[in-house]
Amino acid sequence: MALVVMKFGGSSVADSDKMKLVASRVIDKKKKGNKVVVVVSAPGDTTDDLITMSEKITSNPNPREMDMLLATGEQVSISLLAMTIQSQGENAIALTGPQAGIYADLDHSKARVTKIVPKRIFSFLDKGNIVIVAGFQGINPKGDIATLGRGGSDLTAVALAAAMKAEVCEIYTDVDGVYTTDPRVEKEARKIDLISYEEMLEMAGSGAQVMQARSIEVAMKYGIEIHVRSTFSGKDGTYIVSEEKIGRKKMEALMVSAVTFDKNQVKFSLIDVPDVPGIAAKVFGSLAKLGINVDMIIQSAALDKKNDISFTVSKADLKRTQSKIEELAKELKASSLSCDEHVAKVSVVGVGMKSHAGVASKMFEILAKNKINIEMISTSEIKVSCVVDEADLAKAVNELHKGFKLNKK
Amino acid sequence: MALVVMKFGGSSVADSDKMKLVASRVIDKKKKGNKVVVVVSAPGDTTDDLITMSEKITSNPNPREMDMLLATGEQVSISLLAMTIQSQGENAIALTGPQAGIYADLDHSKARVTKIVPKRIFSFLDKGNIVIVAGFQGINPKGDIATLGRGGSDLTAVALAAAMKAEVCEIYTDVDGVYTTDPRVEKEARKIDLISYEEMLEMAGSGAQVMQARSIEVAMKYGIEIHVRSTFSGKDGTYIVSEEKIGRKKMEALMVSAVTFDKNQVKFSLIDVPDVPGIAAKVFGSLAKLGINVDMIIQSAALDKKNDISFTVSKADLKRTQSKIEELAKELKASSLSCDEHVAKVSVVGVGMKSHAGVASKMFEILAKNKINIEMISTSEIKVSCVVDEADLAKAVNELHKGFKLNKK
């Protein structure tokens, strides 16, 4: 009897009809002889609605009470899904994160899972129940509800699968898997059958919104097989597994697995700052103190003891970055400061590039041939990213997808 | 430093503006030197909305999951109210029923409070917090959320006041106290300054919807002073206290404290059933087994070894009663069966009638003088109730209010 963890996102439980479809998928899985643990997110726009309620009261809510508020969304989902499954004649029980034995740390709104004690879940499974667990939440050492950050239901599912040694963790969503790029931008985008944790991590970090990055890290650490698939069809989706499982042959055949992009970027440039030690540390240290995540950084070669520093942040941090960087520009006597909202990041991702030299140069060549100017570059072992003008983005994605032959199996 | 429990109903926390008003009342109370515990219901129509969601799934939801679903409403209220108070510069903390140490029994949807362990509440109060507790909910021996039935937030407030030995339990509502009768029916209705637990209990049982009856029982048992007052004005409302506290003088002056009524009644009559032992037991035993609460009962004197039996139930139980009683009518060979939905119950309530003979006869006289036919009568030590035609109800209320001089202080 295999143990399967199934996770359904908010759009899959947005109304009673969708809830009934989810119930039938879950019951089906149990009838095939599996023990089934289901993790659900808050229905539809519930989380956003709750945030709006709090915004009417204060722009700076206490994180403890904010978590208590947001956790109600998943509690609504699990109660309703349990009722739906029960009304279809199967035994089911709903457990909040704390009831399911999910322990988290004190960092409200982005708590980490510290341990999972699945005793109660196992006991309900042994009695023949489908166990439905609220995603996104756990209990902290103070006995308070802590939420795990946006996309935290993925983390709940993967962490439960790891703690319970599940055979597979299925992530149900409204698309039917992970694609070589966004099908809305490139009509020849293909569904990927098999992808490694490392590639998924780089994709999550470079704009693909399939799964929360932290949950992929946990899956990788514990070797949990993830199956990303559609709630609305019975077809296989994308399996996320270790490089070993994918096998040498496949790895060597493909240099690049996917093209990803991120339009949610703003580029700042500080022009002519003094070329003395500690300037970069000062700039990026001040931003880090504000909790602003800097993505790409370029420091130009020094001319006349002056430097240019450019970096990108997410658009959500635009205003806070701007006011801090204006202050720093004055302090550092920069000759000018620029801010460009019309940039985008395009990346190619693939474990194949570990053994293939020349992926970066091929990428630059494809962009150059298409007269797309590269503003910034960053690379990792299995990813190359370029910042380009937002107007060139679609063309860049299309040409890279074709150039790296992602349209062909 | 006095300890005060303040309870706010759903209409008082229905939106962010009302929430801000509640916050200012609470902060005001604290600034006057009190320790403050606040109990809140779910905002506005939230509970009804959640019920509607469950009804789209099943007409017969599992009570455990139903409680888990409904409890989210109060969790939303306490989170938002804590944020509101915090944003006005005071320390506040929100606690769910389980976090507040409210223990309940296993009877989902109408659980009884079994014990209260207010250790955590006291510790937060000692640190200078306003403590906000979710009404209507507790934790049962299985570690599940249990709700306390409609109006259960009143019970939470009174039980907390009892367990914590609060000086007073203030019940905030959208009216400014308890009235001698419904001001919408009788324009000379007066606010009552002081009323006994016993009278409030009889009023709650005879149609007045000011407070949940169980919570008044608990207040009476522990001698908790209740103050029913308006959220929207600073004026004193109605104090509910023991007869002893009200004092002899006042008690002897007033025979009757209030006229109440209940339009939510249906009268059934079984005509010509055999006058043999056990018939009434059979009829009312069968209804009790279905959980149907029978209110008033009249069994006519036997003629020709035949009896008529009439009784009233609440309109919510109409259909279930009808199908059972049709079955019984056949079995008992009743000559006919009637069902009258156009009846209403009018009652006069007052501890004064303990020492005044003649309240019942005065009531009958007033009704007779106004040509209002009395269909059924029941009495308790401090209440007389009559069932009348619904069309005569307003007149009955007006004339009784005037006849017992309730319009005059």
C-alpha cells in the first residue's frame, strides 16, 4: 500500500464544483489502493481578500495576528473538502497545520518548518481515512499559528511527504506540468516529462511560478519525487527527480531544459561612485538591512578612480529601494542615478550545461544575431541569465527556445 | 485594578469602521485603569456565509468539520480587532478559544464548556495586553475545535468572567439595553435599568433575543453581573444581577418587568384521541426522540373517553413535526389533526409576581377586555404565557404593556 501526498492549489478548490472534482480525484487515488494525504491551499482569492481586510485597518499589521488571520483560509478549505469527500461516501478528516503536527519557527509570515510529528495523521490513515491537512501553516514554540510564506502549501506537502516517507508528492495545478517556456509567449513550448531538482530550483529563481523554491529544496534534500500535474485531466505531468534518476543519456542529449523569464524587475544604476573599498558593501548592506533582495549586480571596471554600480530588484521593492538609493547617491557623491522599470530577465536553465561548454556564448550569439542588447549577465553552474529591454523579451524567449531546439523532443 | 470582560456581537465588528469604534471603546476601558478581556463574534454575516458554503456541498455535514469551518469566523474577528487596537497604539493579543484555555465537551455544534484554564490570558494581561478571545469555540478532549451553539459568544464571555472572577461582564449590542417590550411593536417601551437573572431567563425562553439562555444560567450560577449596553453610545444599559442585589423595595413595586412575545410558533391539535394512559407519553416521547422541542401543551378534559391534545413547536420544526404527527394521528385513530401557523405567544415576566397574586388573572382580564381569544396558557413562578392569534399579537403586547404600567418608571 503506497502512501501518496496530493496537493491542490487555491484555484482547484475555488468553488463547490471544483471541490467535487478534487474529491473525486482523491477518492480515486484511494480506491487504487493508496493511503492518501491531501494538502490544500485557501480557496480562490480568499488570501487576497483577507489581506485587503487587514489593509483597511493598518498598513503595518502585527505578523502574529496577520498569520492568525490568513490561516483561516486553509481552515475553510480543509473543512469543506472533508465534507465533500464524506458526502461522496468516503471517510475523511480535516486537520489544521497544528493538529497535523507541523511545527514551525518563530519567524511569522515566512516561518520555516522545524519538525513534523505525523502520529495523528498515521493513526487516521490506519483507520481508513483520507487525511486532509491545511497547507501553509504550522504551530510555533509559543503555541501560535505561523504561516510558511507565499506558496507555503507546496512546502507543507513536500515536508509531509518527506516526514512520512511517501512514495510521491503530487502537486495539482491548473496547468498540466512544467513547460520548456511559457506557452503564452512561445506557442511551440513543450511539456517537460522529467526534470531535475536543480533545474526546477533555477527555474523557480528565474521567474517560473510552478512551485515555491523552498519546497523544491526540501524535496531535493530528502529525495522526494514530485509530480506536477493538472487537476482537470488524468494525464501525467512533469516528474521532478534527482539527476541520477534522470540518467546520463538524457542529460547529455539536452544542454538546456527551459527558457524562463521574469518581467518583475527594476534596474538601478549609480554612476561615478568612488572606487574605494567598502562601497559595494555599503550599498548592498543598506538594502539587505531593509529586507530588499538584490538579484543581479554589475560593477564596471574603474576609470579615473570612479565606478558604476548597477543592480536589479523586484518591482515590489521599487519604492523602498528608490528612497534608500537616493540617500546613498548623495552620500557617495554619485554623478547620477538612474532607474529603469522597462527591463526583463531571460534565462536558460539546464543541467546539461555542466558538461557542455559554450551555452553562455551560444545564448549571447542568439541574442546578438537578433539585435537584442544585453544589459547585465549572471551565471550559475546550470543557468545563464541576461537582463534585456522589456520590449525585446518575447523575441528573446522565442529565439532562445528555437535556438536551443526546445521545440523538438 | 478591576477585571472587565467586554463582549461584542457580529454587527459590532462587521466592517473596519465599526471595528475601529469597538477598539476605541476597549482602549478607553483600559485607560480607565481596568484589565480588559474582549470576546468577539464572527463579523456580520460571516457565519451565515460559511453555512451557505457548506450547504452547497451537503445538507448533512459532519459536525466536526462544520465546527472547524464555522470557527474561522471568530478567528478572523479576533485577528482584525487585535490589529485595530495595535494600530491605535495599545498592546493587544488575539487568542482562539483553544489558545485561551476554553475546554468543551464532545458534543459538536452545541458543546458545553467543561472548564476554563485562563493561565495564558492572565499572563498576557499581566504584561499589559488587552486580550481578545474568540467567542463561540473551545477545544474538546480529542483536540478538535468545538462550537458552543448559536449565541455561544455570550457563553464564552460569561464563562470567562466567572472563571477569572471579573467584576462585570459587559455585553455590547446594537440596542442600548433590555426593554420592557420590543420598541418596534410598542413605542412606549422603556429600557429596564436592572433586571434579575430569573427574569432574563424567562424572557430569553419566551422570545426576547437579547442574550443566549445558557449564558444567563452560568451568570446566575456564579453571580456574574452582566451589563447589556450599546456599542454605539456611552450610556448605561441594563444590569442583570441577582434578586438580592435588586433589593426588596424595587421588587415589591413592580409586579411585571416585561412583556415578551414569540411569533415563531406553530400549534398542532390532535382531536379525539383515546383517553387511556400513556397517550401523551407516546406523542411527546416520539417528538423528543426526533429532537423536537415542544413548548406549550394542553390536554383537554376527557369527554366520552376521548381527549384533545394541543401543543406548540417552533416553526423550524414544522415539517418534521407534521410528518411524525400525521403518522401518530392514524395510529391513535384521532378523528382529526390540525396545524395552525398563525399563532403567537405573548408572555408577561416579573419576579414581582412571586409576591403578588393575580398577575395571571389580570393578564386574562386585559386580553378579554380587548376581545383577544386565549388559545393556550402556561405559567411558571415568574411568567405567564398565552398563545393568541397572530393577528391579535401587537394589540395584546400594547394593552399588556399599558395594563401593567410598564410605560411608567
